[in-house]
Amino acid sequence: MPDRRLLTLPNLLTGYRFAVVPFLILFLYPGAGPWMGLIAFVLFLSGALTDLADGYFARKQQSETVLGKLIDPLADKVLVAAALILLIPMQLVPAWIAFVIIARELMITGFRGVAADAGIVIGAGRLGKIKSVFQYIALCVLIFPAGLLPLPFLHDLGRLILLVSMILTVWSGVDYFVRFRKLYLPAAA
């Protein structure tokens, strides 16, 4: 039985991801110096790490909540979408890749909403979790200021990882749709 409390450690960690986004916007912009970029990197990395931690603590403390199951994926999407959008004018993320990833995330959020309205919660599958890890790694590499480390191809590596994450994003979206169809359509009939 899911925990009905709202202020659980996992939900607070999820809330942190939402809280990080305005600060990410403040520190990640074209022309910002390397120290501003480093602050943005630390903020994004800390937000990404809470995604790993909240699920762990929810299972360990047996404090999974209905609210957590609904807002956790939304917090992930907001954090990733903000980073993708902010990196476009810096020419670190091609707009079309950002569009594909964000469009998939919006579609899955829509499917989740429809399923939730029918009393069905469809959690992230293994492929979706792998996709998230690749997105977080790619965005961390892209956000990290290139001038702080003697790695001339750092952002090229980030774009390559982002391309892999986009492929995983589409693939996991198809997987989610198949699971949605199997669970939702029989319930709707």
C-alpha cells in the first residue's frame, strides 16, 4: 500500500529537482564565465543525483507515495528540458535533438495522465531508466565549462552521448507506449 504522506524524504528530493531549475536558468546562459558554468554543472549534477536517490530511499524506507510516483517523472522531465533548452543558444545542443527528446517526454507525460485518470500507474521501465542516465551524463558533460579542463573534445563527447540518449529516448518511448496500450486499453474496454 503506497504511503499517503506528502513530506517524505523521496518527495523532498524530487522537490529539489524542481527547485534547482530556476537557479540553473540563472547560471547557465551564453557568455557566462566558467565559474557560472561550474555552478550550473554542480546544480544540474546534484539534481540528477537526487533522481537516483529518491527511488532508492522510497524503496528502502517503504515510503513510496502516489504523489511521488506522479511528480518524480515530471521533475526529471523539467530538469532535463530546462538544460536542453538552455544549451541550444550556446550551440551545445542541436535544437532538433532537444525537440525530439522533449516531445517524447511530453507524450509520455500525457499517457501517464490518461492512465492515472483510469487509476493505473505505469512506472518507468528499465529502458527508461537507462535513457535517463544517458541524458544526465550527456547534459553534465555539455554543461561542464570546457575551459576548466584540458579536454578539447569534451563537448563533442557530450553531443555524442546526447545522440545515444536521444535514440534511447525514442526507443523507450515506443516501449512505454506498448506497455501503456497493454495496461490501459483492456481497462478502458
